[in-house]
Amino acid sequence: MVRIRKIAPVNPPEPDLATVVANLQRQLLEQQQETNRLREQLAQLNQRPQVNEVPPPADQVPPVAPPVPDIPRNDGIPIAPAGVPVDLPPVREDLLYERFRRMKTPEFEGTMDPIAADNWLIDIQVILDVMRLTEQEKVLCASFALKKDARHWWMTVQMRRDVTAMSWQDFVAEFRTMYYNREVLAVQQDEFANLKQGTMTFGKTIL
């Protein structure tokens, strides 16, 4: 009878430390190379030219912004676009006259009594000073209070000279030339003085 001898398995020799280190270095080198390759591919993708937008056709007209409409302001003066001149409206004389009328100004119809004319001029002067008007506005308001014969006189002044730039002093001078008769005024002043003196004498007689 033949006996079969069992052969014990032969274990491979364990790698030495130098071999293990060499294998690790080789694996690290391969990984580094793979990483560098991926980086190069990514850089090539980033360097590709971007697709430019298609320019519009040459015959296409670019859009034009619509004109800016005039926007009215609170005072009625339109706001025009920059560079466009604006025609300013005239002075609102109706508003000025309305203020003047609310002051309950006396009217002047014309008179040969210089004292009455002087009293009217003094009353008008006080009202115009309270309203704080300009020279031309004073003339406008005072002429507005002229009625009947005085209105006709003022129309003759307008035909004779330009009253749009007339100062208040010029108006007073024109008014006094027409309604201040120095002879009549002197007679009335004497009569008033005599009347005052007579009243005082009569009072003393009664006492």
C-alpha cells in the first residue's frame, strides 16, 4: 500500500518594508497624475470661447424713447423737457384784483373837489402799503378803482404814455395834475379854517 504524503502549503514570503513604501509611492504618483489630467481638462473647458449674441440686423432701427409730455405744475406753468424754452404766462391780474377788492377799497369817479381826491388817494395808499405790492402792481390796482369820469381820464393817460412800466410816484403825479386845483384847494382850506374858527367862537359865546 502506497502512502501519500501530505505537503504543507507554502506561504508567500512577506514583502519587506522597502517594497511596501515603493508601492505606496507609485499609487500616490498615479493619483497625482490623474488629478493633473482632470485639472487640464477643466482648464480647457473654461478656455473655450463663449457664444456671442447675434447682433441685430443692420436695417433694424433701434427703439426711440417717446417724447416727454409737459406736466402742469401747481401754478399753471408747464414743465418742458430740458433745453426747450417755456413761454411763461402773464401775471395773473385777476388774482391781484381779487385781493384788492377784498380790502373794500373805495372807488373814485372823478371830482373837482381836491380834498375828496386827496382823501381817496390817502386811503388807496394805505391799502396798497398793507398789500405789500410792487410799483407796477400799485398802479394796476389804483387804476382798477377808477370809475366813470376818472376812468376816461385814465384812458387818456394810457394813450399818452406807456403805463405798464409806470411807477407809483408817476401815477400820483398824474393824478394830482388832474384833480388838484391849487386855487380851489386854497379857497376850500380857507373856508375850512374860517368854519373851524367860527365854531370855536360860537362855543366860547355859549359858554
